[in-house]
Amino acid sequence: MAKAFGIIASTPRRINIRGLQDYRPAAAFSFCGRYRVIDFPISNLSNSGINNIQVYLHDNPRSLTEHLGTGRHYNINSKRGKIQLLYGRQGFVNDIYDTDVSEYLTNIDYIRRMMQDYVVIMPSYMVFKQDFEALLNLHVESGMDITMLYHKVDNARDHFLNCRYLTLDKERNVLSIEDNNGNTKEKNIYMDTCIMKKSLFIELVKKTVEYSSAFSLAQMIDVKCKEGKLKIKGIAHKGYFAAIDDFTSYYDANISLLENDSIREVFRHDWTIYTRTTDSSPSKITESAHVTGSLISNGCTIEGTVENSIIGRGVHVAKGAVVKNSILLAYAKVGENVTVDCQIVDKWANISRTKELIGKPYEPGYIRRRDII
């Protein structure tokens, strides 16, 4: 295997997830009860033998920094590898300057110091499984400048609207990288994941700044691609894929894992998803409780009804309460005889005085962090 280091980019400015993002970046969002979104890209790299990882932090980084810690829980080789937390420059007079390239340029010395020849760049707001050892070897053997990962979808008219897509020729060479404007249902959604030589990456960062201070790396690659100056191959991703690019997609991505096929695809015995563990007691399901089709994290007390929901750590659902089609983040409380349906309830929220909160699957509701409802 060729030597590579990983870069996990910060959440792009085009991603704005109401409510949840007020308190943490998308990378720190709770996922499937006991994980964070960033656990998936880091686990992909770790399982692929890539032990040097740069994580770029931006707005509200406290919860993400706390979760990442030293990185030991990601099975990173402590002698030869590390997770490096890097910050971009703050205080832009206009957010058009707030790009991934500006963050790379701020930390260019740290990138130059990396001893590996190749870089694997991944997003912090997507969930999927990918073996980068195989993909890196394929990239080196192909002789291409850049290898890009994409996922073919048939619902691009009303999903993935904050994502980009790849236009490919018959040999899957990339012709352009465009914004998804929802004009067709079938698209090759670009997974913001690519492999290239470190030297080319540094060169592209410099050329982007010279071309436009408002351009992202993907926009610069698109320019060079259309000029015919880069050989780029698209590789199709197979399996579970979720892009947390808006509020509803976060809800859908979590609820979809309640299907047996999806959760078996994501959580496999041969592909561990690492996360920071919390020492707490097992969940308590009382005789009055009724739980079906749900994921219950540790430390919970369930006395009421929970159906088709994801329950985070330390949640209390009181006797007579009904929780359906909802996501309850850690330490939330649902009081006696309260009905919660199609809601995302943030951490430490307490729903006890309002007896009924009903949303819709295509428009779930949101209860803010620490609110008393």
C-alpha cells in the first residue's frame, strides 16, 4: 500500500442544518444514538491503515474537540500515527472567503510536513463505508492525477440539493463537477472524497488562491478538469450512503438505519466503527414499557412506549409516554403521558408540560437543547 495521510474537511459553508448546527458542527452530530458523524470517516481511514489524520475544525468546535480527544479510541497507531486538530482563520469580512482552501492555506506548513506521498480527502458530513487501501492502490496503478468517489442516486430532484455531482464519460473520466440544482432525478453525487499526490494537492491550493479567493478546492479542480489539465477518474461507491446536508436528511439518515439491511451494511464485524465510549449502566426497560423497531443506547430508562425511534444515551421516557418515529439525543426527558411523534429532541431537553408534539416524516419538528417544553 502506498503511504497516505487523511484530511477530514470541516463542514462546507453551503451546509446549514437549522437548530442542531447552532450548537455543534455537522461532524459532531449524534448518529444512531451512540456515535457521531465524524466517527465514520475516521473509522474508514483507521480501518484502511491510514493512521495520520488531519481534522479541520470551524464553527462551534468545542463538542467535536471533546469527542475526538487524543484519538486513541479510533485504534490509531500511537507510535506512528495521530489525529491532528487544525483550525482555519476566523473573522472574515465576508463569508465568501470562508472556504476549505482558506483553511488548508492557513495550515499549509502542517500539510508540507506530512511524510506521506498521497492524501485522502474526506467530508465530515457524510456517512458511508469505504476501504481506502484498495482505492489508493487502484489510484496509483491507474496513473490518474485524481481519483474521485461518487454515489449514483435516483432521487436527486429533491435530495442532495446542497451537494455536487460528477459528469462522466463512458470510461468514467470526470468531465465536470457541478452543483446539484435538482433538474434531474439521476445524478452521480460527488462524495467530497478524493485521492491525489500531496504535491498536487499543495499546488492546487496555491492555484486556487491565485484564481479566486472565493473558490473551494472542488471548484478549482472543476476549472482544471474543463481545461483538460487534469486526468480524473470517478469510482462508483456501493452500499449505504447518507449526506447530512439539511435538517430532513439528518432525520432520514438516522431513521433509515432502523431497517435491518441498512444497519447490517453500516455496522459489520469486519469493519469496526470506533467512537468515544461512555461508562454507564445498561438501559432499564420496565414492565410498563413497550419497545419495538428502535435503537436504545446505554444508560436509558424506558417506562413508556417507544416505536421506530433512535434513543441516545441517558434518555428517560416516563410511564404513559409515547415516542414514535423520533430521534432523542442524550439525556433528553419525555414526561408522563406525553406523545412525541416525528421529532428531533436535542440534548437535555425536557418535554413534560406540552402533552403532544406531532410532526411529519417529510417535515420533522425540532426541540432545542436544554429547552423545557
